[in-house]
Amino acid sequence: MDGAQQADMTAMIEAMAREAREAASVLALATAERKHAALIAAADAVRLGEAEILEANARDVEAGRASGLSDAMIDRLVLNPDRLRGIVDGLRSVAEQPDPVGRVLAEWDRPNGLHIKRVATPLGVIGVIYESRPNVTADAGALALKSGNAVILRGGSDSFYSSRAIHAAMLSGLRAARLPDAAIQLVETQDRAAVGAMLRASGLIDVIIPRGGKGLVGLVQREARVPVFSHLEGICHVYADGDADLEKARRVVLNAKTRRTGVCGAAECLLIDRAFFARHGDVLIRDLLAAGVEVRATGELADTQGTIPATDEDFGREFLSMTIAAKLVDGVEGAIAHIRRHGSQHTESILTENARTAAAFMDGIDAAIVMQNASTQFADGGEFGMGAEIGIATGKMHARGPVGAEQLTSFKYLVTGDGTVRP
């Protein structure tokens, strides 16, 4: 791309961001009722536009297969009636949640006569950059609207037509509630220069949220000139403790790995306590093999017929496929040490009936989500009761874990005096 084309792309993004900022000033004062009405109307538009959305998605999927997209990426891209119902339900669920804007987070009186309140406020303008996952168009639009923020969406070229169709439904919702179209904007170009222009829009875009693979997230983290909510990888572990219930462990391990392999909450490594192995043998490994999972194992686990010897590179790797690494560890301390070395601070799960061991794991693991006796596939804002999510943040500033409407707010202090002066 030459300099003139780059300048044109930058000008386009800056114009969109300025319109978004104007819209954000309207949304910040919009009543909970108007935002609710917009989201319900958008849900109805998605439901009524099912045929058009699925037709657009089929066009994207066909192009994706032709271009050699991986099975995991195709799985993220595909829409069907069930997934569209999930989008509709998500929009309605977000609509019914309490309005996060204006919440009094804290309130106190000072001896000097001042009354102080800390109150939740919108962030302003959010930029969301995503690959595949056309549902992000609805999720991000809904959560931004609910939290009083304007949003600029830049979907990947692989979900171009699906995102356009869903965005049209979101616009229908805004218009039904007499809210500005610029509240939810879609960058309708497949030119990758748009991503760079968004990352450089300091002062116009308040935060960038990437949803995609390691390449996209790494690019955003390196080049963004505005704050970023992101996670680089979802390297999730399941640890079967010596005091795990066998049947619970078998259910959870299979679900964590095989329910959907292309999501960031899929288990990528199974850690088995030597005490569990002494009691139950290689049953978890055999369950995975029987389900069609490629198990890359070390030590005694590699003796199970059908496994593949693991290399050092297999630990700390996000497979996003029917592949998992497996290793024996010495107790919860061994599991924690392994996860500290190889984890990505996303989601980790312990399988145990021992409360003290569970507490040691939960206290010792530094991750956005830590679970006991539950599948890592629950790492999802919808499953947390948020209606939807824009992503799972693994950083430690502002937002961590599922990013829902509440996490898309900041705060300000409201200070009231009575002619109060400072001596």
C-alpha cells in the first residue's frame, strides 16, 4: 500500500472514531430503558434475519475452506440455527441485566464535610478487532451499548459477510430505540491497514480489544498506541489430584478437551497426580484416546498404547485441536509449579474432593479463572451470567477474566460540599 492509500485508511478510521465519540456522548446519558429497547429490537432483527445471516455465513465458510482455514478456525466461523439462537439469547440476556452505568461503587463522608461517591461511567469508544467468530459482532455491540460505550468493529476478512449481516441487525436495534447509528460501527473493508489505523488512533479510541489467534493478539500488543484488553493464548490445564472423584474426573477431562477444541477455554494439558495414577491407572488417557484425541505423553503415561511421546515444546502449547499433552506430577505442588512455568494465566482447573488441596491450588495459581471440579470450557462470559463477553482478559489492569458490560466501565468521583473550603 502506498502512502496515499495509507493516509486514506487513516482518515477513514479517524472519521469513524470522531463519529463514535459523538455517539458515546449520547449513549453515556441514554436511559436504561432505551438501551434495553435497542437490544431487544436487535435480537428480534437477528431472529427475523436468520436466512440472510446464514446465507452470508455460508459464503464466508466456502471462502474460508477454499483458502485453507484450519478446522478450528472454521469451527469458530460457522453459524447454524442453534448458534444464531445463542446470539439472540445473548442479546436478550444482556438487555435484561442491570444497567452498569451510574452504579455507586462506594460512598462515604469525610470529617471536613465532604460527601464522596465513586460512580461507574462508560469508557468512551471501544475498538474490537477479531478473526472468524462473527458472533463477536453481536456480543461486542451489545455489551458496548449496555455499558454506554460506542464501538468500532473490525472483523476478519474470513467473517466479512457474516459480520455485515449481523451488524445490519444491530443497526435495526439502534434505530428502533432512536439511538445513533455511529454507536455500533463496522469497518467494511478487508484491507488490513484498517487494523493499523485503529491501533494508532490514540485520543480517539479509548481501548482496543482483540479476539483472535496468537498472531493477531501479538500484533495488537506490540503496535497499539491505546490501552489493550487481551490474552495471548489459552493454555488451560486440568489437574487430576490424588483425591479426585474418578467419575467426575472422567466427565470433566473429556468435556474440557473435546466439547469444542477451537475455543480458548479448551484444555491443552492434562496433569495427573502420581497418587491418582497409582489408584486408577491410565483411565483418563484411555478415555481421551477412545474419544479420538491425540495424547502426547511423558513418563509412565507414554506406556499407554496409542499415545505419542511428548516433547518439551508440547507443554505450554495451544493446540486448538484434538490434541492434548499429558504428564504425571507429584501432588498439588508439582501441578502448581508446572502451570506457573507453562500456563498463560487464562483458566486452570483442579479435580479433587479435598478442600485443603483445592484451596492450595486456587491460592497458588495466578490465572484469570481458577476452577474446582469443573470443565475449563466454562471460561465464557455467557456461562458466568454476563449474557455475553467480548473476550477473556488475562492482564491484571482494569479487567481480568470474562469482559462483560460491567468490565467496560470506569468510574468518576462525585464530591458534594456545603460551601466547604480547605483550610
